[in-house]
Amino acid sequence: MRDNGRVSLYRDDGIVLRTQKLGEADRIVTVLTRRNGRVRAVGKGVRRTKSRFGARLEPFTHVDLLLYTGRSLDVITQAETVRAYGEPLAVDYPRYTSGTAMLETAERFTPIEKEPLIRQFLLLVGGLRALGEGAHDPRLVLDAYLLRTLAVAGYAPALDECAVCGTPDSVSPEGRPPAPLSRGTTPGAPGPRDRWLGGDTPSARPASPADAPQGLLSPMTVRTTGERIAERFVTAIALGQFVPGQRLPTERELAAMLSVSRATVREAIARLAEAGYVTVRRGRSGGTFVTDGWGPDSDEMIRRTLGGEWHEVELLLDFRQVIEQQIARTAAVRRTGTDVKAIQAALADYERAGADRDSSRMADLALHRAIADATHNPHLTSLSLSIRHDISFGFEAEPYSPEVRGRALHQHPVLAQAVIDGNPGQAAALAAEHFSLTESMLRELHARVMLRAGTPPGTPQE
Ligand SMILES: [Zn+2]
């Protein structure tokens, strides 16, 4: 027994992240556990060939463990395999490297030992399972995993300014801003430039845009933030997120929506006014109004927005399809009488909104929110809202046209009814169809500006 005569035993399950040799026959095993966060523990004698459980303590393996608390490291006394996620990966190099990146990421994002981080654990299990099943491109699985992990850890991609110095648009010699992440970069915490996204450190920076990592967090453009925001506006106008005659949100609202400074918003508005897309009226009924849907430079501005970010847009569209189908399915199973009332009220509001762009947008948001709320899981609601935010380039408005509204008018009632009737399969299928409206508008606009520029869609843009 231990020196102090007391042994504290505990049981937990987790994914083995890493192993290191210790002495002659032992190993230190790093495990991301379900209840105890990241644990480093000693597996005694596990490197001996006759070890009872040595082979189970390999990276990627989901193990059920019995441990006792040691003075510095805990000690593993039993290990049972729950699932060996490594097996299907061992024979497939792209899947193996994506899996390795996930394990490294999980370790970096659980900086404090024994701090319970159930969401990180669940994300890792989900990611490894998806990799093992092989239904998706391993890079998509990895990107989706990274996106969620970063969000859970409090990071978000910084697309508008340097996350290190806060300067908008710091241009590196290769023409790429240096830091892809913002928020949560506390000393000692995993840094923004860690190598898990393909050697993206200052010294290993890709030499040309063609070699650039295509991950979710790769920096995008070299223009000033105000310029980029102006380009996003023009794209949003082309997608009907704003229509001629409409008053834009206030400078303060836009700054909050787009997570940029008010000065940046002002710069963007000035550019738009100069190019004739908006007019600024002073006085009580003043504001910034959209005047024109399509200026001489529209194509170029849209191409910069969509072309440079198209890979991200594709990932986001795919992510949204997966999530929204799951939300509709879950809502159909869990909806209560209160949910049904909220869904019906939002449905009626959407029909009443008529051609009024803003009322229509608010009612659409309320309807999809009511469906997400019917899952009774706030994580799903906030995920749905954050994807909506991202897919609209931060403007909080779905792409819109009278034709899209016409189709939504037919789709909303049947989607709502499938949820209300408790028909999960149908609800998921209808959600997939409905959310493809936004997708087809984005795809169509992208294809149009690419073709007009003589660039087939799919050619990398910079
Ligand atoms: Zn809708």
C-alpha cells in the first residue's frame, strides 16, 4: 500500500492521447477522460510482452480505466478496451494524420490536468468515430472537429485584424496576415500558431498562396479591413441580404455584428458611398441606405469575398446541413405543446411578413429558432444561430430573393408540420431541402462571378 496508508481509487474512461516510455518497462499514458479531464498516469510493466493490458494503452484507444491517485502521477491498475479507434486509421494515411492532429489538438486544448472538460472529450470521441467510419473526407472531419474544439475553448477565427497586435490587416511579406486566431490567447495556453494546422508558424509560413493551408483558420486576404468589409457588403447586397432602399443597421450595430471597430465600419461605409452602393442621409430619418444592387466593381468585390473563402463556405454549408438535419430530427422527437405553439406562431408571422424584407427575415429566424429550441438542448440552438451568423458573412441575414421567399413559404409549413407530427425522418429531409435554398444562392452567385471573370468555379482564388 502507499506510504500514507490511504489509496484513492477511481474509475473513468477516456481516449489515449499519447504514451511515453518510463524506465525499463513502464509507460506514462496521457488520457483525455470523460470525468477527470486530461490525466497523466503510469502503466506499470506495460512494455513487457506479458503485460495484461499494455496493448490496450495505445493512442486512439477508448479505454475504461481503474486508477489510483499517486503522489505525482496516478497509476493505472486496470484497463479495458471500449473501442479501438486506431485500427481503421492504421491502414489509411490521410485518416491517420487527421486523427493524430485531433489527438494533439485535444491535448493542447486541455492545458490543465484533471480539469473536467466533458465537451472536449465528447468532441474527440465524435471526431474519431467519424474518421473511423470513413464516410467523409478526413480533412472535412478534421476541420469540423477543429472548429468545434476552438469554439469550446473560446477561440474564434480572426479574419479582420491581427490577433496578436490588433492591427487591422498586418501584411506579411508573403502577403498574408500573420495570426489566424483571436481571444483566449493567454500566456501558457495553447498559442494561436501551433503546428497542428500544417506548420503554420512564422518560419514555416507557406511561400505562396497556392501552398497555403486550406484549413478553416488560414488567413484570407491582404486588403485593409474596411475594404474587406465593403466587399462583404457588396456580396451581401448581391445575395439579397440587403436590398436597394433598405436602411443598414447603425454603425454601432454593424461593428458588433461583424466584430470590428466602428472606425472600420465607417471606412467600409465611406468606400461603399464613394462607389455608389449606399447613400448617407443626415437628420432624424437619416441613416445609410442601399441605393444600388450592382456597381461596376461588384464582380471583382464578390469574387474576392467568395473566391478567397470558398473552401470555408463549402465546409460551412456542409456543416450546416449536418447540424440542421439533426436539429429537425431531434425536435420532432422532443417537441412539447409549448414548442408547437411557438413554432406555429413563428410560421404565421412569416406568412404575414409579406414582401417586407426585415419582417420576413426576423420571422424566418424566429421559426428556425423555435424548431431548434424544441430540441431542448441550448447547445444546438446556439450552434444553429452561430452557423447562420457565419453563413451570412456576419450580417445575420440569410440570402434572400422573392423567389427564395416563395419557396420558403411552401417549405416552412411542411417542415414545421413534420416536427409537430413527430416525424423525425421527414423533418430531417425537409430541413435538408430548405437549407439548400441558401446553399444554391451562394453557389449560383459564386459560379456567376467566377465565370464572368473567366475563372471556372473551383479554381483557387487569391
Ligand atoms: Zn427558413
